[in-house]
Amino acid sequence: MRHVPLRLAAVAVLATGAVTLAACGSGFNSGDKGSSGGSGNGPISVLIGSSGDAETNAVKSAVADWSKSSGVKANVTVANDISQQLSQGFTSGKPADVFYLGNDTFPAYAKAGDLDPFAAKLSNVGDFYDTIKQSFTYNGKLYAAPKDFSTLALIINQDSWAKAGLTDADIPTNWDQLAAVAKKLTTGDQVGLSISPEFARVGVFMAQAGGWLVSPDGKTATADSQQNVDALTYVKKLLADGSLKFSSAVGAGWGGEAFGKGKAAMTIEGNWIVGALQHDFPDVKYKVAELPAGPAGKGTMQFNGGWGIAADSKNKDNAVKLVQYLTQTDQQMGFAKAFGVMPSVKSAADQWKQAYPTQAPFLAGADYAKSIPNIVGIADVVKDFNSQLQGLANNDPKQILGTVQQNLQAAVGK
């Protein structure tokens, strides 16, 4: 999923925008509506959040192929705000049959009974990576079929790099080196580093500093830890130096756009940027590198995309068949080629590595990546955190994280 730009809007990653607890439609109950009914043969409605034309066209093409072979009509809609549109569908009782899900928003939907826990019944359920399945499991039930995953890496404009007199030996491996090359790459027309102003990018520095939003067991809020303060202080220093600018400050919707338009020499993005650059900025020469290590070592973020099915769907049988088709190895490799995601099935791993050796840093990051905490209400916490991060240059990191801590404690307590 394209977390766009979290793109926790699209998804991703894709990205998705945050959903308020009150917007979850049918209210919070401890059960789900199960898998009863839904044997209708009506058209299947598919709602996605897209990183751009490359992703949209790939999904539409795959769904069209399934429709042709199955004889069941299916229509794909690209959401402007997938969380909002999903919530509206659940509230009205007329949700899309099949849709993108991010592990940041799905717990609230699962608790509300809006999702069908169908995924464990798929014939290829054992082929999905366990970590991704865990991120979509709530109260012991698997509510989404993992469709892909992404990690964040450092994307470098090779022409800008060479023009600044830098070589592969200068690729940063720690924070001091990142600050130095970002400063050297900054010119009157181009900032050294640009990222989206959100936790889903800034969070990598928290991980590299040894911090995170919650404790390893997920039961304790740790947003205001000294490690996280150190991480935001480092980012604030880069902003003050002018070697880092948020994408919104350079007239771009996300870091990939700032990079593609030449407004930034480096960005921190997920592997969905590959398809976006191929489609929108094919002349940009770039290199992918693992993110520099921080005081605590290497750190990055992992985003897990899934296919969900509505509990209220009248076409569940065919919806499950469609998801089964979309998650098979060949289809996932097609999506990888189209827009750069990594397949969620282990059977595609070797094939993916052989096909995309230059993207190896993304896969390497999976060994130490952190996912957005899988707790009800996390999307609201992240939404508020994102709004505060936009003012990081002029605000106190400790105060920002103090607010996040209060919000997070309330969510963890539930």
C-alpha cells in the first residue's frame, strides 16, 4: 500500500488518512458480523487508496482480468480519503465489498464489527509473512489478506550527488554523515533532503534513536521517552540548518514528488516510489540506500497493506474469490513491477530479489523495521502527531511528544 503521504493516506501507503473513533459507523462492539450470507452475484465494488496512476492502472487491470475469467463484474474506485470513505460506507450500511486496509486503521473497524474475518480461510494463508498477518490480527482473528509491504529507505538523486562531488563512499551511514551530505547537497534551487511532515517518515529517526511510540509488548505508551526527544531534536536541527525541508514547504504533496521534480536531492520513501518515478519522472536517475543508523543503530518503518472485505457485503463469496486472485504470487509480482511494493507472500521472495537487485536496501530494512502500533485509536494519535510535526521547526520536541503521550496513553488504555 502506498502510504500517501504517510502516505498513511495511501496507501500507502499507502499512505491513508486517519479515522476518528466516532466515524467508525456501527459503533464499538466486541464482536464481528461473521461470514454469513453474501452469496450474491452483483457487481463487486473495490475501493483503493492509490500512490498514483501506476498503482491505479495495475489494480484496475488485475481486477478486469479476474472479471473476464470469472464472469463477475467488478468496479474499482480510487478514494480521495480512503479512511473517510470507508467510514461513510460502514455508517450507511453500503460499504465497498473489497477495499484496501492499513494496519493503523483496521483495529477500529474490526472492533466495530465492520470487517469480515475471512482471511484465515484463504488457500494461501500459510504463504503470507507471519509479521504481516500479525499486524492484521485482532482478538485472534485475521481481518485482512496481506497484499504487500514496504519499508523506507534513502533515495538519492545521482546527478545531484555527482554534481556535489560525492561518491558511493559518501553515502551516509550515521546521523552526522546524513547531516553533512544534506548540507552539501543544498543549493538555491534544491534542498538536500525533503520528507513528508508526518510520523510515517520522521518515525525512522525515533527508531534509530532507540525509541518508539509503545513498549515492545504494546502495553505501555513511550512517546515522550528521551530517545524520541533526541530524534525530533535532530530533525529540528536539520530544519533549522535549511538542509531539510518538509515536502509541503517546497510545493510538493509528498517526498517522492519533491524528489522527482528536482526540489530535493534526497528523500526518505518507501519502495512505492519506484513505480511513481518510472511513471511520472522517468528521466530521474536515482540510487536506493539503507537509512543511516542512529545512536541506537539501524531503524526504519514497515507498512503493511491488506485487502479487507465488509461484514455487510452482499457479495462475500465472490469478494473472497477476487482477493484470492489478487494475492496469488504472479499477481503480486505484477504489482511489484508496476509500483514497487514487495509481495506479502514468501513464495515470491527469491523471484523478487532476482528481479529487483537495486531495491535490495528496501528488503534489507525488513530485518529491523517497525510497524505502526496495532491498537484501536492509533490513527487518531498519528493524525494529531502529524499536525504537530508540521510546526516542528518552531516548537519544542518535548512538548509535542508530551501531547502524543497523553493521546497514546488513552488509546493503549482501551
